[in-house]
Amino acid sequence: MAFKPVALASASMFALMLSGAAHAQDAATAAPQSDEPADIVVTGVRASLATAQRIKQNSVQIVDSIVAQDIGKLPDNTVSDALQRVTGIQVTRAGGEAGTVLIRGLPNTATLLNGREAFTGTGRGIALQDIPAELLAGVDVYKTSTPDLVEGGVAGVIDVRLRRPFDFDGFQVAGGGRAVYSDQAGKWGYLGSALVSNRWDTSIGEIGIMLSASHNRRRYEDNTAFDFVSNPIADPNSGNQIGVPDTVGGLYTQGDRRRTAYNASVQWRPAANLEFYVDALYTQYKNRYDTDFFVGLPKAGNVTSITPNPDYPALANGVTVENAYTITSNQAYEDKTTTYQINGGVKYTTDDNTTLSSELTYNRSRLPNRNMIVDTSFNAPTAVYNFDKGGTPQIDIQGVDLTDPSAFTLRTLFDNHSVAVSRQWAWRGDVEHKFDDGFLSNFKIGARYTNRRVTSQATASIPIAATNPVLVSTLPGEFWDLSPNGLVKGRVGIGQFLDANGDYLLDNSDTVRGWFGQAVGDRPFEPNLAFFDLEKTYAFYAQAGYRFDLGSVPVDGVFGVRVVNTVTALTGNGVDSRQNYLNALPSINARFGLMDNLQLRLAAGKTITRPNFADLNPLVTYVPSGSTGNQGYAGTGGGGNPALTPIKSDAYDITLEYYPSRNSSITAAGFYRKIKGYIQTYSQPEEYLGDTWLVNRPRNTGSGSLKGVELAYQQFFDFLPGALSGLGAQLNGTYTIGKTEDPINGGKQRIVNVSKYSYNVVAIYEKYGISARLAYNWRSSFVDSYNSGGLQASTIVADPTGQLDFSASYDLTPAITLTFDATNITDRTYQDRFKGLNSLTGVYTDTPRDTRTYDRTFEFGARFRF
């Protein structure tokens, strides 16, 4: 990482802020800031950042927010894309978008929609990338909790606020569209959205109705080159045992992903103190993608020579193989998710400042997935493998045409499908009373009941050998096609190669099944792989807001406790588990007004995070070892763990926040989490049918901790002359240390996904109808996984990675804006490595594992608002 340029840029921006501090202080009022002054009209990015800053400043919790205009001004199409700019947020990326959202490195977040629990499939949270940014009013990231928030989330809670009709003054029509080009895929996609909202005064009170919709299609391509784990073979020259990767190769993942979302909201206010509402959200995700695999088998053939690794002689750096058996494979997938949430509620405020509210919510999510995989093979007269050519494997296949169907043989079929369904009824009721004066500012109590049922069924992923392993040239020409070209920018040495056509596999599945001696129709679900889970929760909370003066320092905050009883019943695959556990979760948040624009916050509390339902799945899928298998074991397995217990955490936070003006701030935060039973995935030898298998499953760790510091700065440089006054900047950085106990080998180890350092640098310009942002997001190395098996290092560690994005818009008229966005401008390369000690031998090594490249995207569009 180039620390020096970043440090210089940061110093320059802070110097600019200090030089303008006097100007900012002149604009600040003596009282705590809240609404914008009536004589100042602020719009666009400035308004959105000012609103987000005001939410942070006035909240009783420690929170970071983004609002709708903020998201619309970034090159961000989903909630997960937008959140990557928030202090302490990290994301994982693939398929042309941000996927998993990590708060301070942890994925264990509770996700809410308008304050209500939401989820996708058998997970605890909703897939944030399924929610289009166009439907949002804002997103709040709560880093500390209060008793009235739904429990869950070691690292925090993400509340996605969707639009409602009373958010607007009256009739509103808005929408937009964009064309999206993905350069690695070489294909176009699109995004479109529309919103209509209105409110009326009628004889039965005020009524508001809002409808919005979004549809997008993204075609993408990811490239990966890989070295798999190394296991020993005899050196043909010395006779010594030396570790050689079981497989070496690469893959192209080509996807056509479509997302559709509809949001409707009705609000009825028959009186000023009474409101009824109904909200509904429907999202559908479809992803049709192919993975074209080239699987080199360095040990499947006549190994004529092995070149030892110069740094680690027990491992090979390369091999030469004659009559090298090699596999290509097409993995065709159809993934679909349909999720909806319907909610109805009422809120009534009495004359004595008491508010009563109640709401009933129904969630349903269904995930049917299907995939057909066909392996084809060829024998190369000579194959030369270099396992580390600048951190990426390089393969030289000699003496065979990789595009000739007469050189390939039909080999193996994997024919699988699954379905997971999750349903939940949730009810909550709350009573809040506000006090005009005195120590207590408000008192709030409430209760919540949930009933969630999860079912999952699947076929066993077993290899089915061809009954007649014929040459591909004897099969219909539509069966095969060629992969893309230039794998990982040509670094692997493999260009186009022949494999099955994914569309043919899915459209002609019965024909393909016949070649492998299988019956027509989808294979029946494997009864031993089914599981059913019922979970009920009963929660009660009580909290009080308080205020007092500590000398000349005003203090306010919230304290209270949430008590939740969880009752579960899990059945499947010989498991019949019942659990009933009670948790008391006290918390306190305090804010000290040190100066009019300087405040200190302290917070402490307890949290629990229940295991994902998929992690509790008792099934284990076993895959026997073969030419591609992990030698030394009968095979590999993967599954869940019904013995998992909830993650518990004691949380402590402190922040210092300075707000010199309505859209400028400097904040610092420290956090500490004492964690018990954190859940991570590990591989461990297990006995099955009299043999030893390497089985990968989630497991509770012992005690651990997460601690760190966050720094953030935001300002528009209004004091600069002329056009320069449109400049602004955002800087934030996070330092995090996360460690937990290794449940297999003992001792402490890093928590997976936690980067020690991460930061965002955003340059902003807004003036004369022009709005532009250049945003760089960077994170340091992190652990991907542990206990990978093999003779090499057992831990997989990702290298540091950063991404540069650009967004610009021009207000053609007050109602119409033209937009241009670009992501991944620097065409980043992701790499991870087997790095550290081997879990069995204790020997240190550092060798390549994956190299991945992703699309750069370019978007052209327009949006309107009337």
C-alpha cells in the first residue's frame, strides 16, 4: 500500500479544514444544531450529507447513516454497494457488485426494514444487495444498541428505511434509467426505477399512497486462477516425497443476474394523533450463470520431473507431466430467490404525550436452486505446470487442440437441485410516555413475539460416471461450446477451451441424464439431507431516556434491558434437538455535551446473535477422493452443525464528535467487544463409513475479542473562492484487531474477514449543476479461512485490496439529471495465499492460492423528478 500519498492527501485536507474553521464557526449557532436555517437552501449531496450528519449527531445510539440523495449520487446500485463508504464498513465483492456487508469486519449483523426484522432464505439477515438503492429513504448503521431494537448482531444493526407517502409534501413522480457496460464480460445491462406518491386530505382524514418499482439486469464475468492444497508424491528423480497441488487451473464465471423489486405503502391519518399504515416489499433475484472450469491434475499422468520450491523444499514449484489427464467442466446454475414482507400497524398518541403502537409482520422467502455439471476430459502429450508465476499459476498444455471436440471425452455428471423456504409471523407492541421536564425524558416498554419455520431439502452432490464415455464429437453440436479467452488477463497461459454448453445442460437435462444412465426428471430429494426448524421468540423490554447536568455539562441518554426467551425445535438426518434459553441484554448509552458543537458518547451493553438456520443444518455431503480429490482422506465433506450455540458479546464504545458546521465533522471512536462462542468454519478429520474424511462445518470458538479505533472527517470547503467552493471531502479509516480461540488446535487466532486497516477517501465536487465524486475504498489483508488441509500452510490469507469508483451528474434542468458512473477504474486484482503454519506439521510456508479479476463497469443514464 502507498501510505505516503494517502497521508499527504489527508494532511492537506485537514489543513484546509483548519484554515476554514473560523468561517465554519461563524455559521454555527450557539444552540445545538438541528434543522437547516430557513434562509439557507441546501440541496443535492450537501443536503444529504448534512442530513446524515444530523442523524448521527442527534441519535441516542452511536450510528452512521446515509440518505437517499447520498446513495443516488454514488456509483452504487444496491444497499451493500452504498454501505461500503460508511466508516467501519467493509464488503466482499464478486459478480460486479458488493456482496456481504461487514461491520468492523464481522458479518454477524441484524438487518431491519423500517425497524422490522427481515431475512433471505435460511439466513438471519436480508441479502442487502437484493434491495435497489432507488427504493431507499436511507440506511442507518447502529453500532450500539438500545433495548427497543430487535436483538441480534454482534457487530451492529443495519436498518434499511424505505420510502413512505408521508415523506413527501404531495404528488411526486420520480424515476430513472441507466445502461451498464461490463468490460470483462463485454456485455451490456440496464437499470430502471420509478416512483409515484401522493397524499390527500379527505373527509375521513389524510391518506397517502406510494408505489415504487425497480428492475435491473447485470451481465458479468469473474476470472479465477487457482492452486489447490498440496499433498505428497514421490519425486521421480530423487524418490523423496514432495507436496504437489492436487489441482491447478482456472475458471470463468459468466452471469446474467436480474433483480426486480416492488414497494408499496399506504398511510392513513384520520386524526392528528392517530395513524394506520400498511407496507409491502417484494424482491426477486434470478441468477443464471455458468462456470467454465479448466482443471489441471499435476499428478494424473506420468510425472517426469518436479522442481522444488526454492524457499520451501518440501513443496513443489512446478512439475512436468506426460500423458497428462486433464478435465474441463461446465457448471450451469439457475438460482432464484423470492422474498416478500407485508406489515400493518397503528400508532396512537394520547393528550398526555403517551404513544401506543402495534404492528403485525409476515415474512416469506423461498430459494429454489438448480445446477447441472458435466465434466469432459482429454489427455495431453505434455503438460508443464508452474505453481507460482508472480503469484499466479501458469500452465502450458502441449500437443493437443483445446478447441477440438474429437479430443474430449464425456466423463461425469453432477445433477442437483434444492429448495429452502422460510416463513415468519412477528408481532410487537410498544408504549412510550414523554416527560416535559425532570430527570426522565421518556419511558418505553414493549413486547415482541415471533414464530419462524424453516425447511430445506436437497439432493446429494455425487459424481455419476458416464455409462458410455464417448467422444464429444459424437454428441450433438449444441452440447458443447468454447469458454471465454485470456484467463486472468492471460497470466495463466490458458485461452479458450472446450466444455459443455450450460444452456444445453439446463434445457435438455433429460437427454444428458440418459447419457449417464439416469432416469428422466429431477432426482428426488435425499431424505437424509432434509431439515426442519421451528423457532419462537418471546421478548420484553423496558428503557428510559434521561437527562441531567453534570456541573455545566448536559448529559442525556437511554438505559434499560431487553429480555428474550428463545425456543427451538430442529429435526432432520437423525437429529431431534430442542433448546430453550433465556437472555437478559442490558444496555446504556450516554451523551455528554462538552461544548455546543463537541460531544462525548459512552455506551455499554450485551448482545446475542443466533446461528444461521443454514449453519444448523445437520446434513453432511460427502465427495469421494479421486484424481481431483484431497489425497490422504477418503474424501471431503461439508455440512452444518446442529450443536451450535448463540454468539454472546459484551460491547463497550466511546466516541468524540466535533461538528463545526451543518455538513462538516470530525469524529473518533473506540470500541471493544468481548465475544464468546464466535462461529467460524473449519475443516477437521471425521470418521464416516469406516473411513476418514476431511469435513468442513461451522463451529463455535471459545472466548475472543474485537477492538479498534475509527476516525472520520467530512467537509465542504465553502470558504474557497469561486468555483473552488464546490469542493468537498470525506475521509474515514478503521483500525481493528479481532481474535478468538481456535476450537481445534487451541490458542488464539485472527477472526476471519477482519482487516486490521481499512479506509475511504472521497473527493466531492458540487456546483453549477455539476456533481462528481471520486471514491477510493481500501482494506488490508484478512484471513479467508482456516484448516484447509494439505502439506502447505493451512490458513488462507487475502492480500490488501482497493477499488476506485467515479460518479458524475449534470442537472440538465431542475427536473432532469444526466449521470455517468464508473467502478473498478484501476482494474484491481484480488489475490490470496496459503500463508502461515501447517496445522499438522507446524512448518511455515507462503504459497499462492487464488488470483481473481473482475469487471470494470461504465454506466450512462438519466433520472427525473417532478
